[in-house]
Amino acid sequence: MPAKLLLVRVGAVLLVLQSAGPAKAATLEGTVTTPEGQPVSGAMVTVFSADRMRKETVFTDAEGRYRIKPSFAGELTVRARASSFEDRREQVNLGRDERRTLDLQVGGFASDADRSNALCASAHLTKLPWSDAEERQPFIAQCNYCHQVGNPLTRGKRTADSWKQSIQKMEGYMAIVTDEQVERFSEVLATGFDGEPIDVVQTYDASPELARAKFEEWLVGDGMSFIHDADVGADGRLYGVDEGHDVVWILDRGTAEVRKVPLPDSDLPVGGLLSGAALPIGIFTGKHGPHSLAQAEDGRFWITNALSATLMGFDPKDSSFEVIEIGEGALYPHTVRIDEKGFVWFTIAVSNQVGRYDPKTKELKVLQLPHNGFWRWMTDAFFPLLLEYAAKTPRGNKHIDLSPHKVLSGIGYEALFNLPYGIDINPKDGGVWYAKLWAGKIGHIDPDTLEITEYDTPRKGPRRPRFDANGILWIPSFDESALMRFDPATGEFETYDLPTLSPDEYETPYALNVHRESGDVWLTSNMSDRLLRFIPGQRRFISYPAPARVTWLRDLVFTEDGKVCSSSSNLPAYAIEDGIPSFICLDPEGGAKDRADAEP
């Protein structure tokens, strides 16, 4: 079908968070020890800029030594953090080209409450009194999918009725839970989060690779921002779309300059086509809800707008936009990828579709994916009508009571919804593959015939898969703490359980990406504030603890200078330790470079 086009030009707003760093970086070095003088291996040493909008982190080696060359100078805060120890902070005035020794000592916590609060979400979740893993699984799928409970703000002592109100807000934004589950979840949360400190020992793997790594973070937006996905442009800049505020954020990593580019306005109300839903905590101020982005060879980014059901072209050279109405009953355009022919492919999550757009011919085609049974067909057909009905009462959640999962008591989301989520292109044959998060399937679209074939996954919750250079599809199992490997040539799966920090924990791998040269698989590990790296040839995971508590990473991308980057965007952002979202990059060899560069 021909696409409807609307060309809009929007001026960019320039926001400078921090001026460029000194021409030559200063050096800070020393050791991290316990009060008894024992070296602490794997401790993270983080340097914050004077305005606290930037930070860089390295890790100590087996002897407790660190060395960091921050790309900023001045009045800085230095923090040492290690598992089972209280943070140690020091202020230091570091001049350009200056080399300073700063030894840091970490000690025990002042109270059991402080120790408990330092534990990540995965530890606190072990204390929720589920009867078994089967009862817990819908909670993971529906209540952990956009945020965690990694600080006292989100896991404070509350009554079951209070928890029920929070769950009902989440229902407005597609938490598909039955009335029975609402009651049970509320009871479990009220019982498990009783305000008492927990006593869990988490074990971090201080590998040799960890001591070689370095994190960089740039804080962007505000406490209500929701920077869903980030991508790296051909110019080396990071681009992130703020689903909460209809904004594109652009970061120049070299100068730390940030540009804020507003999306064009829309005739839709705030919340777009989902205006009848009680959007998350009332923080969404936008009408488009930009979700994901990918850059084409001509330099334009293609953005999926979840709330307005549009595809949007964005040219970073002049900040112009091209808005394409998807139509066809499309609801919640999601992940976007571009194939070698320049076709833009994207999932349309709520209406169980995949879109294909040809920027050259302006042709847009929407493919209806298999319904997988009568009840899912019914949901695909009627749920869009429910949201249209709900929009007559803004933020009233009127669609919930009539939703199939409420009307058909006892039938859960897995039997009623498909939810196509991630999508990727096979580099070997151009085949398009997608994952159905709630149906537990992956699917293949022949790019020439558009024939569709689906496969059941061995683990639940396939989320955002990616191909490696050899045409192997790697799939995160969000619901069951696993990494899946699928060979399209044989149709065979392999599964690897993710490492956890204590025996009773679970993980929620949201997204992954595979480095085309090394073949290493990088995964988000969002319940434990970590980034995981899997080396297929060794069947081995490497853990990289993130510098901020309540870290929630989205799509992962690789830069030309060897970094793996993402956006850290827990919902709400103000629950993150830093209070606002960030662009975050890990250089697996950045710490080693700092050590080598500072050698006399």
C-alpha cells in the first residue's frame, strides 16, 4: 500500500552538559583495601565529574590496584564500591596532566539496613514467598519487564491494597494479569517486602577480564525521561529516543555535548493511540512515544513510534523528520532493523504484525503474523478496538475490564497474546526473524515470498534476538534466565543458563547483541545491575557490574572504537541511583589502556 507522507522540519535544541575534557587526561591511581589492609579484587572505582553528569569507572586487579585516566578534570568525587562493603567516597581536585595517588579503604556497613539496601534487585526478589517457580513466572513476565525493585523507593513496606493499586496502574500499560494474579501478586509483595533487612550473600566474579574493563556514562534527560533505545551513528555519536517525552537525544562522546531534538507535533492526544491507558505513573508527556531506531546507509535514522503507530525518518544533518502513517490497525510499533537492500523491517507488538517499508519507493507493507489459535486470533482482532474504546476516557483504563484475559477468567497472557518483540536480519541469506515474547516462539519471514514459518522456543520469553556473523540466532529468555542458540539451517536449539549472584536468584536478559568479529554475545542482566558477556567457544560467561544501582539496559550496540553501548532507562528513571537515565558504554579493554597509557 502507498505510504502517507508528512514532511516536517524541527529545530534542534542544544544542551551542553560538560565542556570538552582537557587535551591530555590526568591520571588517578592507587589501591582499594579492607580495614585490615587486604586488597579488594574486582572493586569498582568511579570518578564523577564536578557537575555529576559524567562518570567513568574501572575495576581493581587481583592486588587491589586501579588506575584511571578520566576525560574530565576539576573538583571530582571518587567512589570505591565492592560487594559486601560500604562505599567509600573522597573528593579530589585533579588538574589537567596531573598524576595523583589515592588509596581507598572500604569497610563494613553501619547497619543491617544499609547492607540490605546495597544489594541489587535480584537479591530482594529471592525473599518473595512464591509457592513455586511456576507461580512466580507470570510475575517475572508482567511485573519485571520495564523496571526493577532495586531501591527502597520501589520495594518499601506497603499493604496488599497499596500494591494492588500499583499493579492496576501497570495494567494500563500492558501488564496482562488476571484478577486472581493481581490478588496473589499483591499478597506476595506485601508479605515479602516487609521493611526488614535481608541477609543474602552475593558473589561477584572478579575475573581477569574485569580488571581490563572501563565504563563511561553520560547522564541525559530528567527523572521522568524514558530513553528506550540507543544506537550509534556512522558519525560515532550516540542517538537515543525518549519514549516519555518525544525527544531524540544526541551525544557526542568526544566532547560530551548533548543535543535535544523534539519530534514533530501530532494531532493525537498525549499518549497517542493508547491515551485511554493510565500510562506509567503519569510521566509520559509525548504523543508519538519513540521506541527504537536504526540508521540506514544514507544517514537517516528510522524510528518506530509506539504510541502514534507511525514510522519516522530522522535526518541528523538538518534535524528534519518524515512521518509515515502505518495504518492497518497497527498498535505499538516496536523494534526496527534495516536489511542490506535498505528495507526497513519492524515488529508491531500489540497487533501481532511486522511492517516492511521501502524508503526508495515509499511502499509500506504490513504482514499479519500467525495467530496461533482461536483465543490469540480473538485478541489480535478485538484488542485494538478495546483501546479505541478506552481512548474516549483518557487515562481511565476502561479497556482492562473488557480485555480477553479478564473476561476469560483463568486464561493467562501466554494463551491470549503473541506480542512480536525483537527482530533481526540473517546476514547469510537476508531472512527476517522475529521473536514472539508471550507466545514463546520465533518466526522467519522469507524476504522474497513473505512466507512465514514459526518455531517454539525451549525457554519462555524470547525477547530481542540477534544474529552472529555465521547466521546463528542468539535469543535471550527473559522469563527463564537463559541464553538460547538457534541454528536456522538445522532447526536445533541449545540453551545456557545465566549465572546468578546467589543460588535462589533469577535474571531477566532483556536484549543482546553479538560482536561480528569476536563472536562474543553480550547480554543485559537487568535484575542484578550487570552486563554479561558469553564466549561461545568456551561456554563461559563474564560478568561486568554496572556503576549505578537500578541499572536497566536496553538494546546493545557496538562502536567502531571497540565499545558496547546502551541506554540505562529504568522506569521510572528517578528510581535509578543517579536519578536520571544515561548513555552507557563499556570498553572491554579500556581499563587496560588506562594502565598502559599511564606507565612512565
